[in-house]
Amino acid sequence: MKKYIDGFKKYRFLLRELVKKGIKLKYRRSYLGIIWTLLEPILTTAVLALVFSTFYSNKNKAFPVYILTGRLLYSFFAAGTRTAMKSIRAHSGMIKKVYVPKYIYPLSGVIFNFIIFLISLVVLLGAMILYGIYPNWWTITAVIPLLILFIFTVGVGMILATVSVFFRDMEYLWEVALMLIMYTCAIFYDADMLLNKGNGWILKINPLYALIKCFREAVYGGSMFASPNWLLMPAGVSVVTFVFGFWIFKKNQDKFILHI
């Protein structure tokens, strides 16, 4: 373990530079630049709130906040895993020329997307104030599901980065999987619609939905610890995924050079 910690310290400068590069490339040739990080969730939430509040006659005035909480967390997970999955092939030139711990590449992809995600939380704070949802002491606990989500995204990203090197079609399959995950995260519909109709298991087995639910509890000023299983399940899954992701990545990383 000490070996990996020392290696991480040695290459932390490169990790920082890769994170900066990722942020710059994301907004290269974009007139709005980082402003789009704030504008995109606002526009998306406005459309979803209008459509689904009309279809389902939702009377909740703070429904846009409900949508925004789910949309932001899902968007980070989707963007972070996509970037991590493509990271090894994207940096194939550098990998062939110089030795660098290869986990740096998918990790940097998740980190720069996490930074962009944290910036976008400004929009959520503004929406909370606009709809009369004011932060309290419980709101601080929103940090917990966010940290768990980061660990989970890194783990999934490591697995995808490994598999996609040997199986290029994984990129297309993951897009389908992300669509399925999105519809089982109760982002733009009331979760009680499934929970009260006997289909609640679809949400209960989804660690991403559990994290979104805990985050929403904190945003609305409630305690996520009232139903600890919603927090313990994704925490356990995230740790297992994180460990397995690094293990399978380390086991196969020496073979990458033959396939990129």
C-alpha cells in the first residue's frame, strides 16, 4: 500500500495537469465556456419540470429542485464514467512513450468532471432559495452522499476503462446502460409512483438512486439517517466497486499496450 501512496505523491503534479487539461478541453472553442456548466442544468430542468409537471399534474411548487438534484448527480456519474472509460485509448500516445501509473488517466477524468459538478451546485443553491428551501444544519450532510458517489464513480470508471481496452463495443453498451440507469433513478418522476405500486425493488437495488434520495433528504433539510439502509447500501456497494475496479485495472494494465 505504501508503494502506491508514494507513487501517487510522485505523480500528483501530472494528475493535477491532466485535470486542468480535461476542463480546458471540455470548453475549448465554446463561447459560453464554464458558464454552460451553470446554464445547461437550468435549461434541462426547466424543460423537464414543464413537461412532467404537466403530464403528471404535479402540484409541488419545488418540483424543479427535485429534478435538479437528481439531474446533477446522474450527469456527474454519466460524464465521469464516460470519460474514464475512454481515458486509456485517449492517452495511448503518452502511454506508449513514457511510464506513468495508468490509473492516473481514468482517475483524472473522474476528478475534473467532479470539479465541474461542484461548480454546477451553485445552480442548485439558487433554485433552493428561489423555491423557498433554505439550508439548515442537515444540509451539510449532503457531503456524505457526494463523497460516496465520487468513490462509486471512480470504481465503475476503472472497470469500464479496463474492459473498453479489450472490448471496444463497451462504449456503445454503456450508453444503453446509462439510459436504463437514468430511468431507474427517479430523476424526473416521483419515486413514490414505483414504491407504492410494488415495483420499488427497481429503486432499492440501484445504488445511484439511493445516493440521490439521501442527497435530496439533505437538500430539503431532513435527516438521511432516519432510514440508514438507503445510505449503507450504496456505501457498501461503492467500496466494493472501488476496490474491485482498482484490482481488475492493476491486473490487466500491463496488457493495455498490446491493444491500444
